[in-house]
Amino acid sequence: MKIKSELSKIIEKALNSANIKAKEIVISDATKSEFGDYQFNGVMRLAKELKRNPREIALEVVEHIDTTGMVSKVEVAGPGFINIWLNNEWLAEVTTDILDDKRVGVGFVEKPKRVVVDYSGPNMAKQMHVGHLRSTIIGDTLATLLEFLGDEVIRQNHIGDWGTQFGMLIAYLEEQNTDGNTQELKDLEQFYKDAKVRFDQSEEFANKAREYVVKIQSGHKHCLELWQSFIDASLGHCEEVYEKLNVNLTRDDVRAESFYNEQLSKILESLKEKNISTTSNGAECVFLEGDENPIIVQKSDGGFLYATTDLAALYFRANILKAKRICYVVDARQAQHFKQVFTIAKIAGLVGEDVSLEHIGFGTMMDKGGKPFKTRDGGVIKLVDLLDEAVVRAKDAIKDRDVHSKEELDAVAKAIGIGAVKYADLSISRESNYIFNWDKMLSFEGNTSLYMQYAYARIQSILRKYNAEVNGKIIIGDEIEHRLAVMILKFEDTLVKSAIEATPHTITSYLYDLVTVFMKFYELNPILRDDIEEEIKISRLQLATLTGAVIKKGLEILGIEVVDKI
RNA sequence: GCACUCAUAGCUCAGCUGGAUAGAGCAACGGUUUGCGGUACCGUAGGUCAGGGGUUCGAAUCCCUUUGAGUGUACCA
């Protein structure tokens, strides 16, 4: 339910009736429950323009507000706030209506767009490490969310499969004669290190590696085959991680760096033609106003750099894929790079004016001491290891819980462990750095996935215990049920906000608030006790069912599973 | 050097298109169970929103400045 826009309409109507013109009507959540459910604060601004007393205007507006349907009560408070209460009958009706709705009352965006979401982007030369976690899960959430709201989403996994290091790797691969065998390449990190050692030690090998770089890039058959087998094996590792992470990225979403290789010279030509780039110190550069250093689009030795590849990718996404919104879910440290690339793409006409280019930046994962997250000896932490540890720890956290068969326990531990890692990450506003803490993320308390999953499991437990079909409507009987119903209906506004700002933590905060209200409701209002009237019992069961459905859907968008029993 | 980001309770974080007495969780202290999962719920205490100035009827939020932390800055991605 798009509550805010519905309320805006009601206010707009009232303003019209009162003969007051307003440009924009912004409805905000009430800051306190005693101030109602929502509030309209725009009167104060209007008062200034109209040079009138704000309270006077507010009273006038309030008089014209329709309180026969959605809104039950309005009042003017303070200097001119208009507080709005939603009607219980209306809430009951609307929540009852969405009981059978798979989308739990969430509609579609009015104007669906084609959106490219670029995320994950692992480097094929190395194993995925914790640094890839954020891009992968924030991007995946954004993609799932936009899709759910009705946009047409094209996922793009811009994997790093091109560059000088691959000469070294395939030369080593050939020498080891492993043929891209996944078994042999199990530890990519080690493979890379070994290759590097060989590279540094043997002049002969180093020359061969350099030779191979040229050979791949010029399309030499044997080298390309070796390269391809290496990429396949490496991608296989990534897919294992995606599987564990419950992330929706497949081979169809892969559009590697090498894919753009052939386009690079065309991009360069077009930049030269339009006099956007110039030669400086032998390199082809773009000098942007306000930047002291240029963006190099071609090295002095003729090689291309990532800025050129990104320009080619932007061109492809805007013109071939025809996206109207392109989101790059990449580390915040690359903000400057994207700002520059976006600017060049726009002035060079590589993407249309109407295409929105967004760098969805995120901060770094830190350890308890506030330093970048590393292993004890300073190495990178492999993502697979981190995820496996999460599942082990989850199993430990639930060992005294409800009875499970061995299979059930494994499944539950996976849902909880992986969910905890993802939720902990997604619940932090994405631009800031965050501190990784196992104990905190695997706690039943506070804003954690386990708290949500626990609430969900309790709801399922009630429904199991009732053990009959729940059929009947919702009645809003008291304050807490009112608050719960409002929270349930806020789901859509929350998702829309999260989609526009590309902020998964908007969803987690909402879910936490929802669950908190539900837990209060659960404490205050007994559901299955014998002396509860059937009609009320059904209504409360329905509210619980609906809450469960929203939790499930919300977590699903975050790529986190729920379980019926913990 | 220049540019960007950040600074909110002891800790971890929300709140930032300006709105009422700045909110959660953890940790501390106290309370609630014949009621459906108590790993729950309720309460107490804890704040100069880094410092200073400005704009405004109104600033954690916008602008300027100081301090502190981080990041990026010509041929890696």
C-alpha cells in the first residue's frame, strides 16, 4: 500500500478546497505515536510564502481533510504540524484484503524501467575474498528488489578476466599441465602465488608469460583455449560462493572485461574525433575541468586501461542493452573514477542524457580494531572460508533449540549462518565502513537476521498449534494492533524508498521495527488462549500470518531464508 | 599539495530532500511467566549529535571554518 502518496492526495484535496497552492506535499512518519501515524509539516513553509500564521492555515486545512475513509482523525499541533491518524476500519479492511496476496499488498512501480545492475565483479586471477562480499550481496539485493517492484533488471557480472596477469597464469597452467582442472585449481590464491614465484625466479618463464599475454590478445588459438579453461575453472569457484550465498548470478549474467576488448579502439576513436581526448606524454588523455590529473584512456604503449573498458561498458549498456538506469555496486574508494567516467560518457554522448548513471558505493569491512579485515598473518580472508565458518557457528548457536533431524539442522544452520553474515552487512548504511563481529551478528537480540527468523518461527509455531485453516477477517481491536497493521502496510513505501536510494538497510530497519511491534503485540494480546473469542482469535492469527508473510518477503528480497523451526 | 568521505550514548549503529523532548541494540541495574517458543517483553540509567561560527520561526540534518580519522590522486583494476 502506497500510504504516503494516498495521504498526499488527501492533503492536496484539502489544500485545494482551502484555496491554498502547494508545490509538493511531503508526508512523513510521525516521530512519536502520540503524534499519530503520519504527519504533514508543509504548512510552516507555506505560511512563509503566504505571509500568514501557520497555525491558522493548518486549522483551515484540517477542516477540509476527509476523515470518512482512510483517515480517522487529524489535529494541529505545535506551530503548525498536522498529525494524521489512520482509521481502524480502513486498516482492517485493507489488511484483510491482502491476506491472500503473494505480494503482501505491494504494488508495482508506475513507470517500469530497464535497469542494469553491475555487481560482484570478481577477479578471475584470484579467489573471492571478503572484499567481494558487499558488492555481491548489496547488488543482488538491489537487483531482486527492483525486479520485485516491476523494473526490468539486467544483472551484469563484470568479471576481471583480462590483463597481464593472465599471461603468467596460463603459462603456469600449461607448465603444470593441469588443463584447467578444478581439482588442481582448488586454491587459486596459492596458484597465483606459485605462478608469481616462478615468474620472479625464471627469466625464461617470465618471457613466456609476457609472450602469452600478447598471444591471448591477438587471438592465438592454443593460448585462448588455455585461458578459457582457466576462466571456466575460476568462475566455477565463484559459482560455488554464489550458491552458498544464495545469490542469483549465473553464467548468463557474466559480461567479462574481455567482452569489451574489440570495442575499445572505437571508443577511443570517438573520443579523438570529438576532441575530448588529447595526447599528453605519449598517452591519450581526457582532461576534465577541476581535475588536476587526466583520465588516461590509452597508455603510451598503446594498451588500454579500465577507464576505457568502463566507457565501452557504459556505451553497451545504454545503447545495446538500452538501460535507463545503470547502477555500479562498487567500493566507495572508486567514487572518483566513476564520477570521471560518467562525466566523459555523458559529454562524449556515449550514453543519453536521460540515462541515470549511479555509483552505488560502499564502505570497507573492518575488524574489531577498526583495521581492514584480514587473516592473522595479514592475508585476505577467503569468502568460502568465512561462509563455512558462519554455518558452523550458527549450528553451535542453535544446538539447544527445537528438535531437528540431521538434515534439518544442516539446512537451518545454513539459513541462519549465511543469513547472519548477509544481514549484518546489509543492515549497515552502505556508505560507511563497518566492523565485522561474529557474536553480534549471530545473536538472537537486536537488529539481526536471527531475531527476524526467530519471530518468524514463533509465528509458524502458533499456526501449527492452531492446526486448522485460518479463515476470517482482521479486526483492529486496540492500539498495538493498530500499530502492527500500519507497520504491515508500510512495507511498500519502505521498498520504494530502498529502491530509489539503493539502500538495503532501509529494509532491515523496517523489518526490525515491524518485528519489534509484533513482539509487543504477541506479549500483550494472547492468541490461542481458551477464553479468547473466536472472531478475535482469527483476527490475531491473521495479523500474525500477515506479519510472517512480510518478514518472509522482506528477507527474501535480501536473499535470506526463513525456517519454520529453529 | 589538491579532492572526496566520515565524526551521534562506554561499545556497535539508526536518524540527514531542516520540524516537536535526538532513537535502537549490546554492556550495567531492576522487573514480568498457570499465555501460544523467556534466545521474549517492560523499565531505569547513559548525549555539549567532534569544536566554533552562519542561514532559519526552527539545524544532528544546509553553508563556512578548525581539529581528528580515512580514502583517492598520469600510464594496475
